[in-house]
Amino acid sequence: MSYAMSAALQAAVFQQLSGDGGVAALVGSDIYDALPPGALPGLYITLGAETARDASDVSGAGAWHDLTVAVVSDAAGFQSAKTVAAAACDALNDAPLALQRGRLVSLRFLKARAKRESGGLRRIDMTFRARVEDD
């Protein structure tokens, strides 16, 4: 197994979301790997948890990564969060991401969960499954 491409995958996902016009039209630059100190905007995207498992074979090291992209909103309903989630999903699903190390074989939407959180926040956690191989 190789976890060596995890940072490169995360950076590419962040770059893809940040550079997508549809996502930017909805959240601007409010896309975070780590939440900034202080007050947060009312609608933003954050990169979340990740699990990885071995996908190595005789041709080399590789891994499956299940990574979470979350949309958080302080709006009364889920509509704005779901609109942003759709744009993020469009930006990432099957995106041809260039990694600084290794290569992306596939990136697909796997599942999502929408929930109410304390303080009136709405959160949608989308899980994407990526297959990466080391060069």
C-alpha cells in the first residue's frame, strides 16, 4: 500500500474546487482545508476526513481514497447547501486532476449525507472515491 499520494490528491481536489467557476460563483474563495480563526462565512466548503486502503498490484503501489468534501450553511433550509454541493460534485466527479505525485485513475461520487447541526447549521458531507497509482 502507498499513502504517499494523499497530500497530492488533497491539493488537487482543493485546486479543482477553487478553480471551478460554478463553485466560485456560489462560495467565492470560501473553500478551506483548515477552518480559519474567527467568524466563518454563512456558506462554505471544507475538505474533511479521508480513509485509504491498499490497491497495489504487481504493476506498482496504489490506493483507494474515500475523501469527504463538506458544504456548511447557516441558511434556514438546505437549498443553498444543496446547490453548492451539486456544483462541487460536478467539479469533482470524473475530473482529470493532475497530481504532484502519482496519477489519478478515477474520481467518483460515492455518497452524501445531509444533516442539521447545532447552532442551526446545515451540513452536507459528500464522499468521493479516488483511485491513485504511484508512478
